[in-house]
Amino acid sequence: MTDVGEAIARVHRAEWARVVATLARRCGDLDIAEEMAAEAFATAVERWPVEGVPPNPGGWLTTTAHRKAVDRLRREAKREEKHKEALMLSDTPEPEPLGGVDDDRLRLIFTCCHPALATEARIALTLRMVGGLTVPEIARAFLVQESAMGRRITRAKGKIKAARIPYRVPSREDLPARIAGVLTVLFLIFNEGYLASDPEKEAVRGELTAEAIRLTRLVRALMPADGEVAGLLALMLLIEARRAARVSASGELVPLDEQDRGAWDRGLIAEGHALVRARLASGEAPGRFQVLAAINAVHTDARDIRDTDWSQVVALYDQLVRLDRSPIVRLNRAIAVAELDGPQVALGQVEGLALEDYPALHATRADLLRRLGRSDEARAAYERAIELAGHTAEKTYLIRRRDQLARS
């Protein structure tokens, strides 16, 4: 039974987007596509342990979901037009043109990132439909309440229906208008893999980070001249290079300054650095992902935390703040400022940031207060960070730091 369950989980990761994409193209309804795909996987959970995993699990799921969609349309049909849709679905469709994107999952991402939808709505919808992220995981990525995120996704689906936005494969000419949303989706999928928000899952989800990198490589092949695509790929590679050192053997999150740099993947670092150098040599003004990649290039260039060129890191954050004045960017800049100008200066920049429910804010405050010898305040900040932390690995690290403070 366990082997069958693992097989279903593997197939889900590999086939979800393709099944949803196929159904959505045929019936033109994302809600039906998602629901019927979910029902097909539920049927697999019931039948595969008894009947065994079929030779072509993806085909089995697509066929099962397809039949359920036909039945659903027939049940709901009140007009001849609906009956015709069901009849059309029953026929074996002719192969459809792939448009500008060959990969099923990437095609669905580009399709969902329709410019008629508000940016945050299209990104949230795509993460749900394609990335397989749950509503709580998406809400955490956007730093909003789960109920608010659920409403946002529902409204996005409703607008697609009300505006009769066609579900079609984008052509190459469509890609530039959608690329910003696509890159943000890929980055958020990668981030969920880098540190899972669900404590029931592994702290670092390698299947998500690997898939995000794979899709970003495909985007770069489609749009090789786009600097932000190259920047995002470099950023992912330089972060992924540190994955083996990210979590300790005991399951505790390991921060950058405590990581075993000998465990970093030098091949990925070399590839990431080459992409960053190529973008610098282009002479073009860098975008957000290119600057973030450059910051990570500085970190991964240092063989020891003491060798980090913090003045360069702060200068790059200054550049990033001009592009993105979000409080998270300013928080990360303050962390670098603490290494250059001291914890007192950094603390002044952290106080007042609108990130009350963001655990990293309180963890940063705790560390700065600890360095300033303000132990009681540091302990309170650690407690708040522990309360807000999403994953057990993060909580374990913060508890250790708090307990070290108590002993000091």
C-alpha cells in the first residue's frame, strides 16, 4: 500500500498540470478541469491499491478525468449547446497546436498568467492550478490571511468565466506580456521548496526547487535575450547550490552563517556566477531578479562568512530598494547593514517595518537585540518568531537560539 501511495504521489507531481491543461483546453473551464483532475486522483487512491498501478498512469488519469468531465457537463446541461460540448468532448480530439510553449506545465503557467487578470490574482491562480500549492501555502507566500487568498483565487476564476477569457495556448507573441507573472510564479514555487510552509512536509522540498529550475531553463530557451529570465535562473541555481547544507541531520534549519560551505554544489555556483557575469557584461539596467542573483553571487563567492564583501551586498540592496521598496527587501538590507555598520544602525531600520506577522522580522530583531546585550527584549522577540514560524525546522533553530540566550 505504501508503494502504491508513493507511486500516486509521484504521478501527481508529474501529471497534475498535464491533466488540468488537457481538460481545460477541451471544456474551457478551469474549475471543472481542476475538480475533475482531483476526482481522478481520488479514484486512483481507491482503485490502484486493489488493481495495481496501470502501465500508463498519466493516460489513465487523463482518461478518467475526461470521462468525469463529460458526465459533469451532461448532468449540468440545460441547453443544446451544452449537449454539443459533451458530445465534442466524447470524441477523440485532434492534436492541438502547441503555440509558443511545448512543455505541458509551462504552457499552463503561461495560459493562466493572462494579462486581463490583476497581477496578484493571476499569480495566485497559477500557483493553485499549476504549482499544486495549497491555499494556505499561497497565502503565506503573499503574507495575507488564508481566507483572503481563497477569495482572491475564486474571484480570478470568476472573472475568467464572466469575461469569457478564452483558454488557449499562448503564441510566442503573447509571451512578453505574460513573462513577469510567469517568473514570479516560478520564484514562489521555488521558495515553497526552499523552505516549506507546511510542517507536515519536508523542510526543503527538492522536487519543487528542481521543477522550478527545470521550467525556468525552458523559459530561458524560449526567451534567451530576456535579462530577468537569466537573472531568475542564476538566483535559483545559487540558492539551490546551498540545499545540502540548509537543514542539519537533526532536522534543524541552518542559517547561512552556520552552513558547511564545503557541502555547497560548486557546479551550480559556477553556472550561476557565469549567468550573473554575462548579465553584468550586457550593460543593460538590471531588474529585480538580476540584482538578487548578484547578491547571492557575492555570498557564494565567499569561502567563509568572514570573507563576505558586505559593502558590495549593501550597495546591491540599495539598488534593489530602488526597484522594490517592499518591507521584506528593506529587512534583508538591514541584515546586511548590521554586518557593515553594526546592529544598532540595523535595528533602527528594522523597527517599524510593516511585517508584524512575518517570523523573519522578529528573528532578525532578536538577533540584533542579542548582539546589543538586550537579552530580555531579544528573548521576547525570539518567542514571537517561534510562535509565527511555519515549519518545525525553523522553530527548532529559533528555540535553540533562544535557549542559548537564556544560558548566556
